[in-house]
Amino acid sequence: MEPGALLPPEMALKAEEAGVKKANMDFGRLFVLAILAGAFIALGAIFATTAMAGSVTVASAGGSKAFTAGLPFGITRLLGGLCFSLGLMLVVIAGAELFTGNTLLVMAWASRKVTAGQVLRNWSVVYVGNFLGSVLTAALMLATGQYKMGGCAVGAAALAIADAKSGLSFLPAVALGVMCNALVCLAVWLTYSARSDTDRILAIIPPITAFVAAGFEHSVANMYFIPLGLFIKAAAGETFWQQIHKVPADYGQLTWGHFFINNLTPVTIGNVIGGALLVGAVYWFVYLRGKDGRRWSRAGRVSQQGLLGKEGTDSWVVEK
């Protein structure tokens, strides 16, 4: 094995091969791994919500401010993003099937290694599995009563996050979804260069932290965030509402209809565009277009300094 991380042409081949394997996976294994991915992303969301609890300004029913976070907005978002990156780490290293990352299957499709039907089958099964895993985790978290922690600050943060997401307009939600999955798929793309789990973790953290900190929208994460808010809104007792100085009516945007129409549908569309077109299609065009049946390989030897070729530059040839 050559030392150092894989370079982009090799990463493209690895992404293509991964797409073929994913597209040909049997239904049972694919669906179970998709449920796991939904739960893993939910675990990252739980971590992020807990870390940001108390960092959301909560107003009383009359409109006067009840309490505000001590941390600046940007620092709070950065902390939440770092915590949320746990979700993709679990997906990539523990093994699971995530819809947003699987938009990279377009690379294998564009190379005619899989059919459009296989890609759509994978996306459909994984999407449903992700939804089931996320919602079941949200229901389990409601049962734990963890949202009452910190004087109900965790629940207040969960409600604020869910309400804001449910109130998005269609086009901004699509755009936020595009930006989000461009970063998620770049994180997955970077892991294809990795030689170890440490490499994978270091590759995942910056892009995932960036999308959370910037407020971009991830369809699978929202399958946890918004149902949890809906569950809390429906099930929380009077003591909880007194603690956060709010009433259920204050979260008027938080409905199942708004979840599916205002958020999940446009964000999913944006996620497909961001992952399949802005990352998958672009890297296929650069590294795999016209390379059917041929492989990229390094030209020259890797020096001790990690440079390629005699002049110390990246040099590539195509082998039949």
C-alpha cells in the first residue's frame, strides 16, 4: 500500500465502486442500515441540541423576554456543529446507509455501472429507513424525559429549532438544502481519501460543523429535529410550559403539515441537487468521464516527503 492519503482520481474510483456496492445491496440489509443511519444522525442531533440548550432566547406568552443565552450566537452554532458531526462519524465508521451521502451514487450511474432504477431503489429504501430510524429515536427521547433537563432548557431549545425549521419558505429551504448536502457530500468525498479512522474523523468534522453553524438544512436531521419538537409540543405537561414561560400556541408553525410541506420536501430536493449535481456529477465529469474500463494510477514513485513524480508534482497516467 502506498503511503499517504489517496488523491482525487483514486477517490473518484473508490466513490464509483462504493456506489456499485450500495446499488446492489439486498433489501433487508439496506433497510436495516438505513434505519441505523437515521438513528445515528439523531444521536448527533441530540448531542447538538443538548450542547446548545439555554442558548436560545425564549419569550414569555406575553412577548417579554424570559431568558437568553450567555454564549454569543456564532460560538453556540460552532459548538452545535462540532457535536452534530458525531452523526456522520457513526454512519461512515460504524457502517450505515444515509440518503444524503448516497446521492453520490450518481457517479456510478453516470459511468453506466448501475441503472437509474437501481439508484432510485436505493434512495427510496434508504430515505424511508432514515425516516423510521430518526422518528423512532425522537419518540424514544420523548420517553426519556431528557427534554426537561437544565430547567427544561433542552426542551425549549428543541422546540425553538423545530419551530424555526417548520416556518421556512419553499425556495430558501431548497437553497439551504443545496448548501447543506454539498458540504455533507464533500465530507463523504474526503473520507474516500482516508487511510484510517482517524483520517475519516478529521475529514468529517470541518464540513459538518460548517453546515450546522451556517444554519443549512439536512433532510435526515430534520426527520429527528421536527418530530421531536412536535412530540414535546403534544405531550409536555403544564410544569414544562411554566418553566420555559411559553404555551403550545406560541409554536404555531410547528405542525406535521408544515414539517412535510415547508421543510422536508424542499430540503430533500435541495439535498439531491447539492449532493448529486454539485459534488457527484462534478467529480465524475472531472475524473471519470470517458474513463470506462481504464484506471488512474500514480506516475513515478512517492518520495519520503510525500511528493509524486520526479519533479515532485502530482502526475497521473491512464492504464488500459
